[in-house]
Amino acid sequence: MRTGVIHDLGYQRYTGPRFGRGYAFRTLYSHTLRTSFGLGRGVKAKIFSWTIIGIITLVAVVLTDIGSQSSEPVMTSPMFVDNMATLTILLLAAVAPELTSRDQQTRVLGLYLARPMRREDYALARLAGAVTAIFLVLAGPVTLMFAGAALSTDKGASGVGDAAVDWLQGVAHSATHALVLGSISLLAAALIRRRAIAAAAVVAVFLVGLPAVGVAAELSGSQGATELVSMVAPVAALSYLDTWLYGGSDLDIVHGPWLLLYVVAVIAACTALLVIRYRKVPA
Amino acid sequence: MTRSLAKQYDGGVRALDDLSVTIDSAAVSGRETPGGVVGLVGANGAGKSTFLKIVLGLMPPTSGSIQVLGLDPTVDGELVRARVGYMPEYDCLPPDISASELVTHFGRISGLPKATARERASETLRHVGLYEERYRQIGGYSTGMKQRVKLAQALVHDPDLLLLDEPTNGLDPAGRDAMLDLVRRIGTEFGITVVICSHLLGEIERICDYLVALDGGRLLRADRVDTMTAGQDELVIEVDEPADSDPTDAEGRAGDGADALVELLRSRGLDAARDGRSVVVPLHDPSTYDLILDAVADLQLALHRLDQRRHRVAELFANAS
């Protein structure tokens, strides 16, 4: 053997450190985050994710530019987040099935569960990763708008202060959006094995309630009734919640506390149902 | 390792019934070193996959207890799964990433640091026989390559126990041989105890040190392969009539010489028997050969064939049931 050539050492046992459940969770979380942005995936996945991210950012840049030329900003940051809901849903329709349906369809899930990871760890790591991704997609442009507003303000320190308050509200509303839309989307997608159908289901879940809100607004003319009906369409409910919490519009919100309770309940219920779904799903 | 293990599925299907078996690494390999290959055989539906899922802690047994690597998988499922590798029976690979990425990712999920996972992933893929192909997407792989990737992902974190569920499924004869040789090497050279499931006893018996046979969820037999076959070997003797005897005898009544040999061997204490044209004698120890040769010489017969016939394990099970 001592001939000085490179020879096969044979199989080497591993004696180094082994990390446990927490590490597995963090690994899947960061993998989920990367997957959401199309990293480590094919070109097609990257194009779709980054087109939507690009559009949202572009809107933010245009709004910042218009706002810097007029004295008043075009819309508040939370309103911007509300207006981006359609794009957020489209992004989730692409991302959520990739995170949930794919592992069930290809049965990779079985390989995860044969490792130091519990079924609920898998579900929560996927959810946390998706929510973080959506939050970054929304909070990033909001921060851009804050930077633009703070730099172009002509009111000095008070202008920067106002912009900072608006920024914080925008970031908070981004988080709310990410939690509500993310948990609903992941639950919807996790129930369906086929990726394309799961993507359609994610969009359908958000669209299906919207006509009801429109009809209710026309028929009753009562703001309170419309708010209650809006609870079948999470996006509409989120925008009413935005108005109640942060203002920025002339609407008088009647059922603010109920809307807040509704949002918390939706997040909790979807998370719980997602965990239950993953307890049941065959690996 | 298991005691009175039973698993009752919802709907009343009893997949495992009162199964008690101990698979000890030292007993398996017959050496002080760890490793060895255990064959878990049984027909489809005998409870093999159910047994593996209980070992992994993925489903609790309905009754009874189980210990894996000194741990109870119903309590410490994560700790057990960190030291166990599992290759499922079904196709479980995503088509759109490379083998290298997949195995690295699962190395990390199993607890390896990032750089180590990457290093061990390429090492493991090399050991299972995937080289440059590992950077291509799995969707383009042949069935044989996919089985190798499935094996690699079970091996990447260097488990102490490797569970292989029907690893030769869908492979052609050459692929089967290659896979079984690889499993044999993992059990011997790598020093990892392997449990290999199969419904084809004939296929895996040659690579196993130890066999556990299940039938309808019950333990049929569990023992070392060499004890199963020990004392079961036979010598097959064929003799020709001496050349100077009547040649028509050899055609018509070929048995005469053989019958005489059976008589003589019996009188000398061997349990000889006719089996068609040949005489079969159980092989106890080397002196059996001397007794046979003496008897053949005394009868002045021409020894045509003297072979050792090894009982195949399948025959033992056929006799047992």
C-alpha cells in the first residue's frame, strides 16, 4: 500500500457531532425559505417568483417617486400591502404546493419522517419558512418606500418621524398578511397531492369569498354588515383591519375588535389544522 | 429487541402478532465487531414493513415493547432515527433535483453539519456507485440508479442500523446482484448492521448472517444462517457397477450396486438412503467420508460422484411449516 499513490480509503465511520431535532427544524426552515425564492430550484421557478417580487418592488419604487414629488404620500404602507394582496396570493399559489404537495406526491415526506424530525416539526418548519418568505417580499418594498420618504421629506425631523411610524405600521401589516395568507395557503395546498390542482385551490380559496363581500356592500349599505361578511374573504377582512388599526381612509370601522379576533383565529386554526393534516398524511 | 410485539391496524387487520425476537449485533455477525446482515423474510403482507415502521418509531405498537439500539422508539423516536438509516420500498425521490443535493440535504436533516453533509454525500454516492451522474437530475435516472440514491440517503449519516425495505425491487438480475453485493459489503466492511427485507428468501439468503422469517405477523423462525444449515448438509454418492459385471444390469437395474452400498453403510452406522440413482448420507464429520470410501472399496464399486449438497434455507422453512 505504501506506493505513494492515492488509494481508496474505504468506508469511513463518522464520529463528529450530530445535531438533533432543533437543527433538523432549522435546516428545513432555511431550505423552505430558499425554495420560496426559487433558490436551489430550476430556472422556471426562479422566473416566476422573481417576476412577482420584481413587480411588487417596482410598484413601491413608483409610489415612492410620486410621493417624493407631491407633499403627501399616495398611500400608506399598510394600504400598499393590502393592494399587493393579489400578487402575494399568486406567489403563494406557486410556492405553497412546492412546499407541501410536492413532498406528498413524490413521497419524499417519508424520508423526512424517517429522520430526527416529528410530523409537526415538518409542518411548522414549512409554515414558518413560507411566512418568513412572504413577510420579506412585502416588508422589503415597504422599507424601500420608507427610505425614499425619509430621504425626500421636506418637513425635517417630523417628516422622518411620520415616515418611520408609517414604516412600522407597514412592517406590522406585512407580518399579519404573511401569517394569514401563508397559513391559509399552506393548509389548502397540503390537502392536495397534485401540484397544479393545489395551486388552483390556493387561488380559489381567496377568490371564492370576494363576490359575497361586493354583494353585501351593495345590498345592505351597512358598513358593519359588510365587515362581518368580509370574514369569508380574508383579503377584504385584512384591509378593513388595516383601516381600523392604522387609519388612512375615511371608512368608519364598526367591528374592529372582531376583525382582529377573526385574524388571530384564522392563523391559529389554519396552523392547528396544518399540524393535524400532517399527523394524518401517509408518509 | 422486541417482546410480544403486536400491531393491530384500525379495521381489525392484525399485521404483527405476538412477535418476540432479539437481533443482537454480535450474535448476528458471529464476531466481536459490529455489523452483519439480517434477512427479514416473509410473503407480502407478512408484517415486514409494519415491523420496520415500529422500529423507526413512526407508529406505536398496539401492545408489547420494543428496544432499538438500547432506546425505546415509542419514547425517543428522534434519537433512534438519528442512528438508523431507512430505505423505503416505494419510489420516494423528487425528479427535479440532483442526487448530490438530495443526499446532502437529508444528511443535514439527519444532524450532520453543512460541510460534513456535503462531503459525506459525495463519499456515500461514490460507495453506492454513482460518480459524475450525481450532479444530474434524478428524473433522468434508471431504476437501478434510483435504488442506489435511495440507499445513499439512508447511509449518508453513517447509521448504526440500516433498514432496507425490498432494495432489489424493480432491478434486473445484474442490478440485483450488484445491490446485494453492496448490501453485503455494508454489513461486513462498513461495520453497519443491516436489516434487509425481502419476499425472496432464495435471493437474500446468500448475503445474510441471520434470518428472521415472518408469516402472517407471527415469527416463523429466527436464527443464524449457519446454524440453520448446520447438520443439514448431505453427501450425494453415485456409484457405477464394476466394469466386469454384466453391462445390462447397469441399464435395467442400475440400483443394485447402490442398494448394496446403502445396506453396507447402514450396517456401519450411517443413515444412508436411496434418492433416485444416488445414495444420500447425512454429513456429520469428516470421518463420514472415510466410511463411505471404505464401503465403496469393499463392494468394489466405481465411485462416480461424491458431492456435498447444501440445504437451501427455503427447504428448511418448507419442512418447518
